[in-house]
Amino acid sequence: MENTQLKSVLRELFTDFYEEPLPELTPRLVTIPELPRNASVVTGMRRTGKTFLLYQRMKELLSNGVPLDRMLYLNLEDDRLLGFSVEDFRYVSDVYYQMYPDNRDKTCYFFFDEIQNVEHWESFARRMVDTPRVQIYLSGSSAKMLTTEIATAMRGRSIEIENFPLSFEEFLIRHKYFDTIPRNISAASRSKIQNGLDKYFIIGGMPDVQEVSDQLRVTMLQGYVNTVIYADVAERHKIPNTQTLKFIMQMIFNNPARPLSIHKISGYLQNQQLNTSREYVADYLDFLTESYLLHRVSLHAESAGKRRANPDKYYLNDIGIIRAM
């Protein structure tokens, strides 16, 4: 993209951001950590509301008296930025300060959404954290922004927060059972909580599926799972045949939160005529855990040998996914 054309696109994107009101949202009971000279990084499974967490931080800044023009938001998934490279980041601050020159000597807050789409984004982020009077926030899906990789890339100059689906408490507030959860539970409140729990076990906590029909919710959740399997696991780790991955996931869907050994999974795959070694099964489970689709829980024991000798349990990132699959 030509320099002049890119600057024009950036100016258009920034103007859109300042002219359109921030979206309405149900506040999450999550706070983005912030430290001077550090990037605040939000990671997590796809569709868990990372972008809305950035918007929530913007609204907090507004309520603290920071004007919107001292914030900058850029979504790196916008199709107008196709071909955007790490070298192009230098035009971001140029265009912004041309629009608001009086902000050069004030603290500004830069939000970069889905930054993992730009290769070598880390070098830009490291430079920005050293820029005086700039606080940066980054979000990215787990496909290319693992916590361990962020720590390495940012060399200790970042604070990470993992974003998850709605908790049960957030679910109750989202569906207007309560404004805040009461400390003392009356009989009426208990009935509300029990009713909400029944629905939570069916709907789950993925934000975008909360107010849709049952059929559409199932379709959307199945789509999330397929995207994680194909994009965040198979594509990232260059797995040519996803059949084994899908069979492993099916076994976990049928045995959620139950002890499940690699030996048992390997035996199940052999019965399906899929001859996969235990090492591959262990790797695939690691990949699915890294993508936030699964959470592994080991036996609580001081002895490492006892932990290794007992099978782990695998929990799905969202309870609604179990029903949908």
C-alpha cells in the first residue's frame, strides 16, 4: 500500500472511531492490569469478548476524565488494512498526532486489536512501551499469541490477562437476574440463582450467543470449535490430517471433567483405525489446551510422581460447548 494511501486509510479509520459512539456493553467483572512502560495484553479463546474488554477500559478512562481524543483504537483485522506490515506502524502515530497535535505532551492510550495479524508486531510493541506518555493495550487470539511467547517477545515488558467466557456471576447480571449478586441469599434470590444456573448449563458463557435462538446458538458454538481446531491448532502447528484431532475432541466431549489418560485416548484412536503414537496424542492435547479450548487439571498432590501416575481431567473452556457438540 502506498504511503499516501495508507495515511488516508488510517485517518479514515481514526475518524470513524471518534465519530461513532462506543458500543453498549454489559461490564465484565474483569480489570485490565496496567503499569507504566509495560504493554497490557489481553489473550484468550476466540469470541470471548477481548475487543469489548478494550472498549470497557476506554469507558473507564472516559469516566476518569480522559477525553476520547487521547485514545487511539486500531483493529488490525479491518479489510482496509490488508497488507499492513510492521514497518507501517510508524504512520499510525504520525497520522494521530497530525490530527491531535496538542496531545503530544499528554498521556495517550493506544489500543491495538488483533495485533497478531501483523508479523513481527513485537518489535513495534517494545518500541511503543519505551515511548514517553504512551500507554498501549494489545489484544490477540491464542492462535499466535501464547502467553509464553508474549513473555519472550516482550522481554518482561508486558502484563497479560486471559479473557474467558462469562462467569456464572456475569451471566446472572447479563440476563438481569440481579444488578449485583446479594451477599445474603433470600429464598426468592435462591430461586433466581437456581433458574439462572439451569440456563447457564445450557447457554454457557460465550458473549455473542446469549440472546440468540437455540438452533443458532448451537451452530455458532460448533463454528467456534471448528475454527479453533482448524485455524488455531491444525494451521498453526501444520497438522495435515485433522481427523485425529476431531476424534480426541469427541472423546473429551463425551467425558468432560473426568479422568482421561493418554493411554485410554490412544486405545480409542486405535479402535477407530487411527494409529497415532502416545507422543502425538500428548502434543495434540497440549495444542488444544494452548488454544484455550481445553483446560487440563492434574491431581492435587505434592508428589510429582503421583501427579504423573494419575490421569488428568479435561474441562471445556465453556460449558455451552459441551451441549452444542
